Amino acid sequence: MPRAALVIAFVAGVFLSTAPTAGAAPPTITLLAPPNGATIVSSPTTTVTTFSWRVDWATPESTIVMLQLSSDPSFTQNVTQENHYCTAPNANCWTSFQLRLPDPTVTGKLWYWRVGLTTSAGFVWSQTFLFTAVRPPDGDRDGIENARDNCPTVANADQRDSNRDGKGDACQADRVKPRVSVYPGSARRGRRAFIRARVADDRGFVRLAVTLSYRGRTLFRGLFGWAQTSWSVPSTFYTKSPLPHFLPAGRYLACVAASDKAGNRAQSCARYRIR
């Protein structure tokens, strides 16, 4: 046989060896998880959903494996698709994929999924499975799932944990007094008096009472509603009007009292000279 004929015969043999046998059975795709009709817990921030399947193919070909997820059973809208190429004979080179689902909302979200293959005869698809995605349990309905909520029995969307012990303030009684420290100061009659102090509370908010007294008699008093203070940023209080000239010169006492929302109270005083 001439050399050219031998080459043609060899190439033809290669193509025949990889082509599917006439009348060969198409592949079968079995979906494994999530199972049909399942309800799964899904959170876009903390959980991923694993999709898995198996391909049975007597005469496997090189193929593109396609995973489709949709909120539409006909897969015509809102479709998420992932593709992976598998060479013959291993059609099971890709049989699982993890996906983070969107927020399922309070009422849950219905999803449809399927897996397909490309074959020499066209596309082959598995049956379509459906499942319902629901949010993780949130007993106090504060938007924080129980598994991450530092106080799962009392609504506390801010998750405040002042002492950083892992238990939210909403679930712990506040027995810690505010911190107060007043700076010594001075003022001149005919001018406003300024009083500076550091104030802080482990829960953040305090109510303040500021006084300026002389020999046990309160001459000035200021009351302030709930305010958030910081120990690193001193607070400054001042009289609304200048100090009267008839005030006696001498040593006064400037005091700041702080109360928190649990009723804990603390006070600090410092010498204050008026000239």
C-alpha cells in the first residue's frame, strides 16, 4: 500500500476510536444535592450551598458540563450558570460546586437547578430539581441570626458588647458606674466660667449634672440629657452668662455627676478659683 494511503488509514482509525458508537445510549445525569423539594438554610454572609451530581455514560465523550440555577423553572430569566470542560473518558471530572445564594428574604426563596452536558448528538439535561432557601433562625428578629447573635433572646441589632466578653449588653445587667474626673479650673467675675471633665460609661451614654458651689451652697447648676461621651475627649461646660461681679472671690467647688441608663451614678469634684 502506498505511504499516503497508510497515513490516511491511520488518521481515520484515530477518529473512529473517539467517535461515539452508533446507537450508543445517551448519558444519564443524576442530581444528588440539594435533594428535590428540600428546604435549606441560606445566608449570603455566612453559608454556601453545595450542588453535587453524578454522570453515567457508557461511551463518554469530551464534554462541557453545565450547572444552571434559576428562580424560573423554564430557565429563561435570572439564570446563574457555571461551565467546566471534561475530557473523555472522565465525564465526572466536575461533579460539585459551591455557591453563595442571595438573601432568601423573610418568606424564603424558591430555586430550580439542573445539570447539562454537550454531546455529539446535542445537549443532554438532567431532570430539574427545586429547593427552598430560608434564612437562618433569628429568634429575636433583630436581623442577626441566632448562630452569630451575642444576645439571641433580646433584640439588639447593634450587637453592643461593652466589656467584650462575647455576651451582648442587652443580655447583661449593667452594674458598672460611669467614670468621671473633673479638672481644676478658674474664672474671673464678669466672664463665663468653663469647667472641663473627662466622662465615660461602658455602655456609652450618660446623663450629666454640672454644679459650681461656694461653701456648700450651689450657685450654678446645669442639667444635660443623654449624651455619648468618650474618655479620650474631655467635655467642656460653661455658664450661659458671665459671672456676676457681686460673687465673692475665693475657692469654689466644681462637680460633675454622671448617671447611666441602669441608674449607676458617679461624681467627681475639683477646686475652682474665682477672682
